[in-house]
Amino acid sequence: MARQKKQKFYRLSLVEDSTHEKIYSVRFNKLNFFSLLVLFVAVLIGGIYCLIVFTPLRYSVPGYPDANFRRQAVYNAIKIDSLENAMLRWGIYAENLNRTLAGEQTLVLDSLLAGSPRDYLQSKNEAYLRQRDSLLRIKVAEEEQFGLSSGVRRNLPIEGVHFFTPLKGVISNPFDLASHPAVDITAPANSVVKSALDGTVVYAGWSNEYGYTITIQHDGDMITSYKHNRSLLKRQGDKVSAGMPIAYVGNTGSLSTGDHLHFELWYKGNAVDPTMYISF
């Protein structure tokens, strides 16, 4: 039988220089040495990683975004999305106005959900859009010339209406037709609440449940209601325009648990989800 190779051991000692007294000594082999070396390197890398990731030192790494940069990026993304939605609503509004004046069928919400309205509008070439725009201008000019539009009010469907955002904030309680036919938007106290559309104030007063409440009647069988306000800026019978301040955000009424706006949108007697038409 071949003689088994004897394993070699090494010793590392710490000795006092003048007296040669042994202070500390450790005995190891190659396997122990490399195992300890790998463990040390892993612990060192893990410690450096945790130090950079979980402490403010990470902001010193070139190219790492700080809190202000991320906040600005989120704000810009939200603003771009709001602008895109506003442009889309204006495009749908213009298309429905054009179709209404031409006596054609307006765009239906179901068809818009089935296919992107942006794709529908972009599918029309520039020559077609210019032709429709010219026909629309001629139609409007003829009606204004003979006074045809002065006594006739055309009501667009809700899909073609451009709403003004009544309050910018965070939706704390979403729309639910059965239990909560409205949206709750949280915002700092005394933030200005604005009218979503042109209209007439049909109610402005106080209720025990909803506090200071203002309700506005709009064209097209639409009604908006703003509840839990701190105070009201308009009275019953006042005419308001879209974007006009009408109240201040508050926490009034027994059903309120904090500063927010309880916003309701009614169309032809039915409550609808405001987030489908308004970007908060």
C-alpha cells in the first residue's frame, strides 16, 4: 500500500521582541488558511455593501440619485401623464364636437375602452383632419351668421367633456358605486377647491354628516358636489366657471376623519367614477 501523504501544519506566533516571550500562537493548515481568507473577504465585501446601501454614504457614489432627484422625477412623470390625459381629452372633445355639428354619431365610451382613443385619432391622416377642420369652421360660421346657435344648446356626452381638476392631491378613498359613490382627495387644510366645469350653484350650506357642502349644476345633465369643506366661497344661485375657487378644504361633518375633499360626479342621475374623466 502506498504510504499516505502526511498533512503539513503551520504556526503563526506573536512574540515580544526583547524577551522573546510568546504572547499568542495559532496553528493551521492550508485548508484552514484559505477558508479563513475567503470568509474574511466575504465579510469585508458584505460590510462595505451594507455601509454604502443602508447609510447616507450611498449619495456619494457618482451617478446615484438623491431624494430630491427621485422626487423631481416622480413629479415630472405625473405632470407628463396629466398633460397627456389633458391632450387626449381635448382631442376627444374636438372630435365629438366635429361629429355633433356634422350630425354624425359621437364617440362612445365602450368603443374608446375597446381600442385606445389615441390610436383612433392618430390613425387619421393629416389631409383628413384638415378637411374635417375646414368643414367644422364653415359649419360654425354659417350657424353664427344666421343665429342658429344662439338659442340651441348642444350637450356633449360626458366622454367629450374636458373637466378642470377640482383639487390636486392623493385619493384616500376610491369610488365604489354601492358603498362610496365618490372619491376622497386628501390635501393640506385650506387648500383651494375649484369648480370642475361651468355651472350654477344649486346648493351651498351645512349638513351634520358632510359639513359645508356646495353642489353645482352643469350643462349636459351633470352635477358635481364638494363636501367636508372648511368654508364656502359661493352662495346658492351664483354662476361659476371651470377652475373658479368655490371653497377651502376642511374636516367638517361627522363623517369626516381628516382634511380632505369628498367629490361626487353625477351624470343623468347616476353617480360615475370621477377618475375616469379627471386626473387628480
